[in-house]
Amino acid sequence: MEMIVASTIGVLTAGGVYLVLRMRAFPVIVGLALLSYAVNVFLFSTGRLATDAPPILNKYGDATYSDPLPQALVLTAIVISFGMTAVLVMISIGSYLEADNDEMALIDEEAPPDAEFEAEAQAEEEAARARASLSEADAADEEALKGLGV
């Protein structure tokens, strides 16, 4: 029984980590849900895996019982994870509607972060060159007009 529960925790954790690393909104939400399920099964297994055991000690019965504290923690964790999943779904829907895709790009792959500043600097340099060439052309035009006597 313990081996099955440990394997289940491992599979849920591995699947959750794999999905979180996919960097798309829906797989990340499913991955976080799987991770929360793995934590819930782990918390539940800390209360000793006993079948058909009452959660309360019986005064006249044997001393086998299942600990009610991990069960209460799991119930609370289920409610919290459901609420957080709902919040994440709403945030990802808003992001999808705004950007028309569900990718979670940490860095813009099309343009490096400094490309915008480099483009502005190049545009300023080109404008300065254009102003310099215009002033040189204006000076040449004035000399040509003086040469013509106008």
C-alpha cells in the first residue's frame, strides 16, 4: 500500500513539474493542480495508511485509529487549491484575450530588451547626419547663389 501511494505521489509530482515547465497557460495550470494533488496525497499519507479505522479513538476498542489532523489539512488544501486554480484560470483567460495566445514568454524572443534603445540611438544618429548634410547643402546653395549674383 505504501509503495502505491509513494509511486502515485512521484508520478503526480513528475507530471506537474513537466507541465509547469511547458510555459503555456493551460498546461501550467494543470501542472500546478497536479502538484497540489501530490501534496494532498502526501499530507493524507502522513496520517498512517489504515483501512477501516475510525478517526476517533474508541474508549473500549483497540488502539488503531486514523489521525484526523492530516484529513482536515487535506480538506483545507483542496479548498485552497480549488480557489487558486479558479483565480489562475481567470488570469490566463484575460491574458489570452489580450494577447491572442497562451504563451508565457519571459523575454521577447523577437527583439532583445536593448534593441529598442539601440534603434532609438541609431535613429538619432541618422537624424543628426541628415541635419548636417542639409546644413552643408544649404551652405553650398548659398555659395552658388552668391556666385550667380543673386
